[in-house]
Amino acid sequence: MPVELSAASMAFPKHSIPQALSLLVLAGLLVLGQVPEEPEAEEPARAVAKSDPSKCPTDCSCTVEGAVDCAGVDLVEFPSGLPNTTRQLELQNNKIEAIRVEHLSYLHQVETLNLQNNWLTTDGLEDEGFEMLEELAYLYLGNNKLTSAPKVLPPSLVSADLAANQLTKIFPYTFGYKPNLSSVYLHNNKLTDAGLPDHMFNCSDNLEVLTMSSNLLRTVPKNLPRSLYRLYLKSNKLEKIPAGAFDSMPKLRELYLQNNFLSNEGMDNETFRWRNEPLEQPGIFGLVQQQPQHGA
């Protein structure tokens, strides 16, 4: 005898109807291969902060793009009241003697800092100052009165100019561990072999230009990066270049050695043996005086 089902026995509980509908929708999506994915959190758009030119130190000029020009206005102290959105800071040709941590601690967006031709001394630079500039790419400290380089510079550095000081000492973290560093200018100082660390450019594997002319070097610096393209060693006290001195620099194309104490006895046939291709320019590996170039 067929069993009759009552309407009551066939009815779904009220709370099961939404669940059943959800299961039917999900099953349909599975068949169509359109399973909904978890929504991803949207990253907020990064706004580029604009500077307010009205908030500018006395005797300086400022732009909305973050450029502050205080060059050649006879400053004797680091200017106060700089916008914290400053990206390019021009302070060259003044009489600034000291830079303290508090001067730089809030300038987190500075990319270019020009301090050339001031009266800065090593005692006037605090060790932690430049390290705090997390975006600093271009640092110009040439023509000051520094006797030692800053102990630590930020890893963001791309180019550093410390020429025409009185430097006798470079530290391992001055130029080490700078993956973007491409050019360093150290000419016209008082650097000796003893003043250079054994691995001056450790983990700075993209350096292309190094100028060390007009120092007191007696030997070619050791452990220079393989990426080096142009090397200036003019007007030092080099007497000898040992065989293999440049073996670790396969990309080197320009080497300037004029005005040293080199002689035939100081070099042998193996000195430049890594060169397996024609020179790009006649006389580029200069051993005699030629026309001055940048880095002389």
C-alpha cells in the first residue's frame, strides 16, 4: 500500500529555506566554474605631499614640489623651520659649521642634500644625522673641512661627493652596504692606504665611478667592486701596480694613473692582462698628463 505523505511531513522548516537557497546558488556557481573569491583589501592610494611655500625659512625660497634653496645667503647655522616635506635642500656656499641630529631628524623625505662649500668639520657632524635620512640619494659635502668621512650613510645613497676636504679616514659603513650607489668622489683629500677599510664598498655592487686622484695613496685600493667602469688614481704616490690588481674589475674601461711615481719596474706584462678588447679611446689608460677631466 502506498504511503501517503502529509503536507506537514513534506514541509521544510522555515529556517532551512534560506540555507537551501544558498546551497542551490553555490551549486549552480560550481557548475559554471564561477566560485566567488574572497575580496582583497584595497591599498590606499599614496598621495605625494606638497610643500607650503609660505612656510619657508628666512632668506630661502621654497616650491610646492619640495625644493628649498638656501644657497649663498651667508648662513652660519643650519636653517630652522624647514618644511617636513622637503625633498631637495640646497645649502651650498654658506658658512655652516655644524649639523646636529635635531636638524635632520624630521626631514624623512629629503632625496638631495647639497652642503658644498661650507665650513663643516668632522666634530660638527653627529654620527647618526645622515643615517636618519631614509630617502637620501644625492649627498654633496665637497669643499668643507672634514678630516673623517661620516661613519654611516643611508643605504638609499646613489652618489656621494666628499672631494676637496681634508679626509684621512673612511669607515666600512660610509660606502658599504649601499646597493644603489653608483658614483663616489674623493679626490683632493689626504687619504692614505691606512685610512681605507679593507672592504670599503662591501655589498655596494653597482658602483661605476670612483675618483681618488690627488690623495696620498701608495697602492691601488683593494676589493673594489666588479661593476667599476671608471677609476681615477691620478696624482697619488703609486710606485708599483702588482699583477692582478685589476683582475676583479672586468667592466673597467677608464683608468687614470697620471702623475704618480710609476716606472717600468713597478709594472710587468701581467699588470693589465684582464684587458681582452680594444680600448674605447686612445690613451684612456693614461700614464702621462692629459687634458683634465672630472675627478682630476
